[in-house]
Amino acid sequence: MKRALVSVSDKSGLVEFVGGLQSLGWEIIATGGTQRLLEEKGIKTIGISDVTGFPEICDGRVKTLHPKVHGGLLARRDDESHLAALRDNGIEFIDMVCVNLYPFRETIAKEGVTMEDAIENIDIGGPSMLRSAAKNYRDVTVVCDPADYAQVLAEIEQCGNTSLETRLSLSAKAYTHTAEYDACIATFMREKAGLSEKLFLQFDIQQGLRYGENPHQSAKFYRDSQTRAFSLAYAEQLGGKELSYNNIQDANAALNIVREFDEPFCVALKHMNPCGAAVGATIEEAWTAAYEADKVSIYGGIVAVNRELTAEVAMGMKPIFLEIVMAPAFSDEALEILSTKKNLRLLKVDMTRTDEKINQYISVNGGLLVQQLDTQTKQVVADMCVTEAKPTPEQMIDLNFGWRVVKHVKSNAIAVVKDGHTVGVGAGQMNRVGSAEIALKEAQAAGFTEGLVLASDGFLPFDDTVALAAQYGVTAIVQPGGSIRDEDAIKKANELGVTMLFTGMRHFKH
């Protein structure tokens, strides 16, 4: 008679699974709470102490760590010396282990969890049984995921046992389960101990991608095991083609910009830079202003809004070729309108604002850079003014808007704004005056030549950007300050009657 050892924390589907095994002639060994549940449901079991001849001790900390368990799991059925050792010591085979582990991750996620609670949810016997069974997968079936119960039962019913291919797959799954479990424990304990020289990451496959940045590059998309707001990995796709590598990069950049704004806001984005961004009294106003900011660059771009996307906005988007539209919700009418564009990807994204600190991972050849995501943005206030000309209330609105947008433009970055929307963006140039020239010429070409506000992600190293800006109608500038030539920039601004504010905080984006 084949025997299964069952000891689970997650008991979903267990009674049906074990009942199925028993009806197929299997003998069931069980521990603690698992045994009590099965007995209550009328499933006859053998207690683990009856197998080991030794009681569970230390409040259940020690119950399966015994040769009669691990000998029965690890003995090779094709090795006569192993079989003799089992006979000599009165050990019987265990042909299946059905184990999942104490809920350590769930425990430490609870608010106010104590070290004692965390420690008591570190499983010892469970990982040991999983590893023993997984090592001997040629003879033993190891099941750690309730999702596999149906397949295992079906194979046993049809063939008398699981296939070798299935046992190998389940073995790999068991080692993954224990590896993730141990990594979670190690991360928690190292944090408590103040150790930082190791980094453990756990990401699950979200989807395979057709290719990476270019067709000759292979790529996959993985997601964090923790659900997050403003996350493309946890977005709900409501329509359109499968996302590409570049779509994902661009959409993530758009979501980081949206995170900056509480008021109705819309951003259009290409190649990870905003080409049009605007706030409005309504989402319809914000969309119209963002579109009007750059009707050319939006072609083939991504649009994100932070309010329910309405039918009116959808009608405005319908004639334009867009790759992705993102919103926290879509009205039924908007979905109906945009769903007629079969290739347009529609993504519903949780945009709940939180103060959670998020790590950002950037791979380099042979290494990984880790930093906190730049979610801090200073409010621009009048006290930051360093010039004789002081900002007007209208300028303060645009200064704050420009400051929140420019931090998401590739450095060197310049954003020129007017009345709550961008009118020119200069990105990724090797010198700051070059970025300013691009942004200012865009504004001029669009007919904006007076009362403009300019925002710079880094300090202005010379007074040339101030002089150039004034020529194009800029009347107020916000920048971090901190250059050894700050006084030159301030002097030039005073000469030209330009208001300038220093935030004391830069936002480089490489």
C-alpha cells in the first residue's frame, strides 16, 4: 500500500485531495491540525507519532525530524543497500509528501507583528520534508501547491502513479517554494540584524514578450510578489494587443508622472518622456490641453489620466493613433468607443496614493543598482525666491506644475509651461542650454512667447540659460540651485526682471 504524508498550513482543497487518495487505496499519515481536520471529515489517518514512535515535542517544533520519516522519503528504491537499511530499522516507504509551509510572509506583513510571532512561523520540518521528497523525485511525489492536486489525482487514477515528468516538475516547484520561503526569512532576519551585504529578490513571470527593445533581443516581464499601486505589473488589460517591452517601459514612466498629481491630470508620453502634460478643472480639460501641447509627438504614444476616462475624452482619442491608454477606471461608453480600435491597449490601473517607499532596480553589466524611487517632490513656495522680482500667484501655480513634470524628463531636462500645461519639453541633451533651446523653440513654434515659466531638473551652471529663456518670453524659473555660479544666474535674472526660485532639491533622471 502506498503512503502519503500530509502536513499543510493552507488547507484549501485538502479534504477532497486526501479523500481521493484514500479512495485509490493510499494510506494517509498526518500531523497536528491537518490530522484533526481530516479525522473530523471522516478520513482515517495515521498520526506522525505512530510512525516515528516518538511524541511531538517542544510545542510541535519537533515532530517530523526523524529517520522513520526521512529514511522513508530518501531511500532509493533501486539501491539494495538502502532497502536493507530500511528493513533493518523498521522503516517503511513514504511515496508522497503533501506539505505547504507556515505563513511566514503573511505573518510579517501584519501591522505590529512581534519578533516572537515571526519566529514561531518559521517552518523547520516542512522544508526538510519537501527537500527530501524533491531530492528523491524518481520515487516520491512532492506536492506543495493545492493547484496541483487535481493533476496528481488524475494521473494516479489513470496510471496508478504520477509520471516521472510530473514528479520532476513538482520537485522543481518544491525547491522554488522552499527557496522563496528561506529568502523571505533571510531578508526579514537580516533587516532585524542590520545586515545589508546581500539582496534577495523574488519576481514571478507575468508574460513572455515577443522581443525586447529591438526584434533581435529576447525578453520577459516579471512582477513583484507584492501588489502595488501605480504598477503596470498589476494592471488589468481591458482590450488591445499584448504589451511589448517598450510599451511597458513607457507606460511605467507615464504612471510615475501621474503619481505626482491629485487634481485632474493627463500626460501624453513618447520614449519615456512627456510630450504633453496638463491639469484641468476636469479630466476633459486636462486631456484637451495635454493633446494641444504637442499634437505631433503624441502620434504612436501613450496617454494616462488620473480620473475615470469618459466618453468625451474617448471620442477625442479615437482619431489618434495611440499605443496605450491608462486610467483608474473607464466608463462603459468610453470602453465601447475605444474598443473599436482593436490594437489599442486599454489598461485599468490602481492609482491609490500611498507613502510606501519603493525600491527601483536598474541592471548594469554584471551588477544591479538599487535606489528608492524618487517619489518626493518639494512644494514650490514663494519663500524659495532668490531674485528681486517675486512670483505672482499665477506663476506659483505654473512653477509647481513645471517642477512636478520636469523631474520625469530625461536629464538634462527643461520643461516650459503656461497656464497649467506644457508648451515645450527639452530632454536628454548633453548640456542644459541645449535642452532649454529645444523646449523654448517648441513653445515659440506653438505661439507661446509671453509669461512662460521654465523648470529645470538640475541647477543652471551658467547664466546663459537665464538669458536665453528671457529672450523667448520666460518670466519665472524654478531650479534646484547649488551651482558655484548661482550668483551669476541670480544677477542675470535680476538684470532681465525674471523671477527665480531655488528648491534645494534636484531630480536627475538618467
